[in-house]
Amino acid sequence: MLTSARPLFLSLSLSLLFAVEALAQAPSAQISPPASTGRVQPESLLLITMDTTRPDHLQPYGATNVETPGLQALADSGVVFDHAYSVAPITLPAHTSIHTGLYPPQTGVRNNGIHYVPAEVTTLAERLRAAGFHTGAFVSASVLDHRYGLNQGFEVYDDDLSSGRERHPRMVPDRPAESTVTAASAWLDKLADGDRYFLWVHLYDPHATYSPPSPYRDRYQDHLYDGEIAYMDSQIARLLAHPRIAAGRGVAVIVLADHGESLGEHGEQTHGILAYDSTLHVPLIMRLPGSKAGTRVAQNVSQVDLVPTVIDLFHLSGDPGLPGRSLLPLVQGAGPAQSAYAETYLPFYTYGWAKLRVLRQERWKYIDGPAPELYDIMRDPRELSNQLKEQPGIAHDMQRDFQTLLSSMSSPEREEKLPIDTAAAAVAANRRGPSRRRHLGFCRLARQRRRFGQHSRDRGHHRYRRDS
């Protein structure tokens, strides 16, 4: 909610120790005078979020066995971030951070279905609507239904799934990309010439169970996940060809995923249970007016960097309470390295297992859990060799920095004794009405639990059980 005085938020500084800001003031509804940076200020903004999409299954990231010409064309004309990371391998928490610029401990949104975005948190749509933008959102799955609070600031929040898929319906109700893109295009058609807009389009197709439509189902019959990605890419290309979006219209385009998909790595078939980069590494591609085409950024970036980037891009009033940083200096070849946080609390809320939390510092990644892990991502991108014992100094420093980080965002006592948020769950249930539990995405988890069953210890998941 955009107010004249917002509550205190604990924020992270850009330094290694994540110093806490004293007070986060609310952003003004006015657009600040443009800074003399030589950047071109866009007229409008398109944000596309791709659910469950691994970067290494996209052509801009080197994939050769799946065709994604739409995203490749966008990458050729824009900026590709090679090391972008999710805050959580779970749809609602990740999207909440994308839209608020805050980490899950700061928003309280840690899992699908039982949490919702607090009204006092300011969303990107609220910032842009206050600056005079028309705001429209078109989502493709019930886990982002308006009842969970991401509709804050949107004039139109289209979560109508009545045109849902007929082929092998998923456990979470959804609609195919074609339906979502058609609805978003119709909204664009109604805007008057000269209207500035913020359009968010969420596409769910690569989520299990994989069932791409023809001809992708036949073309990728042995790799249906890739078929879903290729189909989704075709619809992204259709949206990018809209006359109000096409190159030359002054529209900033940002495409990223909420999280990836394990596809069997580390014994996980889908996502949400573990905190490895098979589910945390995400694609991030931008097309910004005035930026150099074909740029690649190698530094680590986080989903919480999106809101500060948009604030910088459109010269909105800044917000010192945000933990992220604008990515525009990185696009221009400058900017220091910055640490990043991630977590998955789904195992805790669903199975009573341990919480998994991640601190990332340049090439090093530390996973806090019952059996802590340390990986050199540069040398070991698949996270196969735990360096905790081999690198005791780095492990010590990262454990210390992790505790400092966590303390700056949430009370350690609260994190250690975190119960299921029954009040939030009750509010969500009241908003939800008599919907079925499958709408919350629990059926997939139950199936995964049965799949792991008594063999979970053999597959490595025993490390995350609190009683092990």
C-alpha cells in the first residue's frame, strides 16, 4: 500500500555485513527529475514472469535442444544476466519479492496458499500507478490469485482461469499462455495513444505436469518440459510483436523466471524442496531503450533488484528501505558485487522438515540447514562437492555473515520457532472461500512426498529432516 508514512522495514545495506537502515520512508507519487546519466527513460514497462523455467533450457543461455527464437531475439536486442537468482523456488514468495523488492523474511510470504502480501507493503504497481501509469496484470495460475495480495496497485488484475487447459489438467488450476497473452493484448488495445502503462504477464506452462499442445507435444515428445518452454516462447514472441510493445515504441521489457526446475538433479524432480541452483538460477533478460544490444552481465543479481531497477529506470522517488540495487550500472559496465539471500520454507510448512536458507557471495554459496553446505559455484556449478570442511575460513565468514543478514531481516527467535502463520492462513482462507486444497498446490507436494517415501534418505533428503 502506498501511504504517506510506511511502517519500519529492516533493510540490508550494500555492504558485506548488511547493515540495517534506520527508517524506510515511503516513495512519493511524483516522478523525480531525471538524473544526468545519459539513459533513455522508457514510456512504459512490460514485465513477463515465466514460471518454472531453467535458463539452461533457453537459447540465450546456450540451449541447443529447444527452440526459443522469441527470447533469443529479445536477448540479441537487449541485456542478458548470466547469474540471476530467485529468492525462493516457490511461486508466490518469488513473485512477492519481484513485485516488492523485499526478501521473504521482510514480507512474511514464505509459501504458497497460506500467506498473502501484507497491505502495508508497497508494490511496484502501486509505485507506477501513483506516477500516472495504467496498470494491468494477467496471471496464469491460481497460486497468484488476487486473494494473495499481489493485485495491490493494479487497475486490472485478470486471474480468470475459465479458459483453463483441457489437456491433462494440472493439480493447480491454470490457463495456457495463449489465453493469457490474448487477454493481455486485448487490454493493450483499449489503451489510448500516449497512455503510459505497466503490464505484467505471468505464464505457467513449464510447470509440471508437462503437456505442451501440438505441434510441440510431437516435436518434443521425449522432452515435454522443453516442449512447454518452446510453446511459451512462441506466445512471448506474439506478445512482443504487439504494436504497443514492438521495438521502437519506447517500452522497457523485462523477462525473468520465478524459479527453475530440478528435473532429477539432487534427487528432486520438480522444485520447492531443496535450495540448489537447479531451482534458484533463473533467466533474466531486459530490453531497455538506449541500452547496447547484445550486452551480457556476469555479476550475481537477485529478484529483489527488479524494483530498484525500475525506480531508477523511470526516475521514481527512491526507497532506502529496499535491500536490492539498481541493475542499470551493471548494464553500463559498472557496479560492485553484492550478496544475495534465498530460502525455501516449503519443506518446513509441508512436512515439518528444516528450513533451508542461502547466502550467496560472489563465487561462494552457503546453504544453512541441519547439515550446512558450501559450494564454489564457479568451479562446481552443479553443487556436487561440499567445501565446508575444505574451506573452513570461508565457511566461518559466511556463517557469520548469514547470521548477521538473518538478524537484519527477522528475529532469530522467531525464525527458530516459526509456527505456521495461522492468522495469515485464516485470512487467506476467508478470501479463498470454499476452494479445494489442490488450488494451493499441495497435491503435487503430496505426490512428491509419496514418490520419495521411505527412499528419501537414500536420495539425500534426510539431510533436511529435523530429526536426522
